[in-house]
Amino acid sequence: MTGGTGDLAARRAAVLGPAYRLFYAEPVEIVRGEGVWLWDAQGRRYLDGYNNVASVGHANPTVVEAISRQAGVLNTHTRYLHPLVVEYAERLVATMPAGLDTVMFTCTGSEANDLALRLVTMATGRSGVIVTRTAYHGVTAAIAALSPSLGLGVGPHVRVVDPPVGGTTAEGERFARDVAEAADELAGAGHPVAALLVDSVLSSDGLVPDPVGFLEWAAREVRSAGGVFIADEVQAGFGRTGRMWGFERHGVEPDVVTLGKPMGNGHPLAGVVLRRELAEPMAARTRYFNTFGGNPVSCAAGLAVLDVVARDQLVEHSARCGRRLSEGVREVASRHDGGVEVRGVGLYVAVELASGEAASAVVDGMRERGVLIAATGPGGRVLKIRPPLVIDDSGVDLLVGALDESLAELGGLGVNAGS
Ligand code: PMP
């Protein structure tokens, strides 16, 4: 580690304390971004293969211009009338199934899930929640209790189900049956089920896109038990999957959708979209206000993101470029070890390796080759490849080439050794 970056890491540890983690044993100090590219403090350029926040590209000029223009005129909150807030909410619901007609703004995905939980708890009069085995839904106290990946266990009102394995129809059906059983158990434990909460791509479970339709089968079960289906689109939303929304692929219409990350392309904008009748019980009992949520500058950012996604046909691009990425990664993986499992949807590809150790060696190898990715999933053994949607064919090829070399370098660790 060179002097400046090393000093900064030490100062950071001293002042931010021990709960924060950095990527990489030798941290990367990023100072600038443009499109799919990032530059570190030493002037080295990296391909960003990880970032689904700056989804329409780092420092996207349309988004930057929209934010600066609005910041130069007015930024205030949602207790005054402002046309941008209304226009953005209208544009957002227009991208969703017809029944999802009401938008409530927050600043983070965690807050969106927290608000969704309050809304459905009040709407159903129930408290039980079903989540997936390695789910992550956020940092508030209520949502950390629904996020087993944090390693703190889950609350007594929560049941955890294993995601489908291997993408088979049988596994998708097993998942739906497990949801039904979990709902029964919750009822038996005095916490009747209020909601099934699932990330539409099961990102922190290591990316589980298949079998197509399994979320619809599971949603049916939770509804027949009296609960609702909340699609957490914080990861999947805004074109990532080659569809505008991840749930579309499964043919399911959620009762509630939570949004975040790419919504403002890095500007803190998030929210909940839901059916009006689910919003009413909370409104009858209390008010909703979030000081920063849905402010005019955030809404200008959100509108610019929707404009860029439409103008540059990024949903279609994500499907097409994602196929190239998936095919490239599959081809590379098949050459290195037939046992490596590759899962992909749109511009999100996961490579399951034998161990977290192997995955972190590949993440380091990619970094040395100028490509940033990360590892996730159970045991941290799943490579998470998730570039901004604006990546092009040459970026995909560069990424796949770096993966090829990094897997080759694994040597003794073996991609399929042991487990
Ligand atoms: N839901 C999912 C599926 C997420 O991946 C995340 C963030 N990783 C969140 C919710 C929480 O979002 P935030 O960090 O904006 O609070």
C-alpha cells in the first residue's frame, strides 16, 4: 500500500471505528468515476464490474446536470407542493403494474423496507415475516431482524426459507411449499404471516434467478395464508435484469415494491410503491413524513435516471449485453472447471466457487487486472459481477478476459475442491 492510501486507511479506522469494512486487504482509494470507469488516487483506471448504484454510469452528465440545476433553484421537503415530486411519482407508477399506484419516498433501501414493514403490519394486523436464508434487506433494527446474512439471527416473528437450488422447477415448487409451511409455523407461534419479503434476484443469497416463476408460486402461498408479497427491488430494479423490474420476469405482481440503490444513480433516493388500500390503514392511524425523502433535488435525479434508461434503451441493452456477459462467463467457467455453477440474469452474473477463499483470490486477481468485482452469498463463495448498465461489449470482453486469467491463477485452491 502506498503512503497516502495507507495513511487514509489508518485515519479512517481510527475515526469510523470497527464496524466498517473495506473491500480488499489493500484498500482501493477511488477518486473519480466516469461511465463504467473508476480511477484511484494513483491514477490507475479500473473497470467497475460491481456497481449497481451508478447504474446509468458514474457521473452521468444528464443526472449531474439535473441535480445541479435543481440544487441551484430549490431544495425542500414534501410538505410543500412541488411539481417534480408529483411528476416523478407519476412517472414511477407508470412503469409498474396498474394496481401499484401509490409512492412513498425514503432515502435508503433500508428505510424503504422498514416503511414497507410498518405499512403491511398495520394493513394486515399481523407481524410474521418470511425471508430467504441469506437475505439482506437493510440496517434499521426492524429490518436487521429480517436480514439473516448479518449473522445476528432473526426475530421470533421471522421464518427463513432456503432458496431454490440448481434452478429446477421442482426446487421452485419446494420453495413455495416451504413458504406455505413457514406461514403455518408462524401462525402456530402466534405471529400470523404479514408478508413474504424477497429480493427479486436473491442477491445476498448468491443470485438465484431461476426457475422463472418461483416468486409467483411463493406469492400465491403467502397470499392464501393471509399475507402479502413484498418485492425488494433495491438490487433488481431499474433494468438490471433485462426487464425494468425483476418481479416481471417471474410473472408476479407484488403487493408492495421497495426501491433504492440505482433509483437516483448514487443520489440517496429510495421508496415504496404499493396498492392504495395497503397504504390506507397506516394513514388512518398516523402521518408519514421523511425530511429528505422525495425532495426536489432527489426527484430531479430520479427523473433523469428514468430519462436516461428510456433514451438509451438500457433495459434492452441490459438484456443483450447481459447475454454476452453470461455466455462469456459460462464459457470461461466451463474451461476452468466443469463444476463451477454460473447463474445470470440481465447484467448480473454470479459464479459459485468451492470456497470463500477461492472467491476472494479471484476478486483480488481481477483487481490486479484492473476490474473491480466482489464476493457474496453463503460463505462468501459467490463472485458477484454486476457492472453499471452502460457497460458495452468491449467492457464485457475485458471483464471476461480478466476472469479467465484470475480463475487460471487459482491453481491449488481449485474452484471445485472440497465442497
Ligand atoms: N435490500 C437489498 C436487497 C439490498 O441489497 C440492500 C443494500 N445492499 C438494501 C435493501 C438496503 O439498502 P440501503 O443500503 O440503501 O439501506
